[in-house]
Amino acid sequence: MITLGLSEILVGTAAPGGTMPGSMTKIGKTYQETCVINQERAEVTEHYEEGRAAPEVRLKQKKVPVLTFSLLDPDVAELIAYVGGTNLGTVDAPKWGMDGSEIVANKAIRVKSEQGLWVDIPNADIEAVVNARLTKKGLFMVDFIVTPMAVTAGKAIHAYDGSSGLVVDPTSLTFTAAADAVGQEITATSTGNVTYAAAEPGADWLVVTRALKVVTVTVLANTNSEARSTNVTIIADGFTAVVPVTQAGAAA
């Protein structure tokens, strides 16, 4: 697999439990060629027998990879969220203010490449500092250092094929015109449970429920002669699957 380029960086509520949130948004404008994931060499302790060059014991303490990037032209809300501070102005005329005592909450971070591996950090510590060069050729930027923190389940950082998305089974549902109160099930192949499942707005002829990794769809009777259809959107581990649902029309 070849991994190339940055598509975007997403941010969401921190997930110390290890499961990525279902809702994430673009963090802002990532400046070109600044996104790097780097792992420092392990700290090594060696013990030697007197007079020998080769160690008897070599202990390695590994370090997690760290994400760095720069945000271009941040607004006041982004300065408050990532550098820290408060809004000293109003909603319509915000003003950033800070004194250095503010605590920045951990976030969940997803790095989406243009091709190949995506990287998830469920519980990320963010250290963001202002880097503003107020010259004719300069820019106002914020430099980020994102460190994966421990989670209660799973791993602190994940990398995977981002093109795969959320896998569900089955990938579509078909009902007869009759009402079905028992319904049909859709199972998500995910690490965490399903965090969102719903039909399109206005599709009041079916009911969608979720429990753990299973989504159940039940339908009312279709008394019209024409078939009807909608899509059910399912989110788990921060990934989305869309399942078409069709119900046949009533017999003439």
C-alpha cells in the first residue's frame, strides 16, 4: 500500500475509552507540507559486564508517534479551542484573550490521506502555539504538536486503509408490502458499537433502532401500489455506511 498526501484533518470529542466519536469536523485549513507523523527513537538503557563492549541487557522504552502540523489563518474560535483562552467580546464580534493558565481539553483526531493509510488518535493531547509572521510575505499560523494519550481499551493510535469505510452486513434491505414488526437486522463490523443509525428525514414508514453493533429496521404496511425506498445511515468507529431500504408496493 502506498500512502500519499493529506486530504484533511478531522477533530471531535476526545474518546478516552478508545472508540473514535461518530461525529467529527474539519479542524481548519492545514498549511501545505506541514503535516508530519514522527516517532522518536526509544530510550535505551544498557548494562555491561566489566571489560566487555557488548551489553548483557538492553532495555528499550518506546515512544508513540507524534503528529505535527500548522493551521493557516485561524479564527478566534480556533484560537480559543486549541491555544486556549476565552472570548472577551461578543458572539458577533469575538475577541480572543488568554493569560496562559487555560487548560485545553483533549480531542479525537483523524488524519485522512489522499491515498492509503488514515491515522486515528482517540485521546489526543494538543499543544498549539501561535506562529504569526506579520510581514508582507508572512502568515498568521498556529503550530500543533499532537501526542496520543492512553485509552482504557484498544490502542492510543491506529492506522488503517481509509478507503474501506464501515463494513456492514447486509448492504441493503428489501421488504414486502406487509408490515414487519420484527424487522431485519444490519450488523456492523466495527471495534466499537454503533453510535448513530437513522433513516432519511420524512421516511416515517420505517423505524430504525440500534443496540451494540446491530441495527434493526421495522416497517409499516405499504398500502400504495408503488414501491418506496430510503437510505439508513449507520456510524461506528467514526465511519459511515449507507444502507438502501426498499419496500414493495401493494398488489393491485
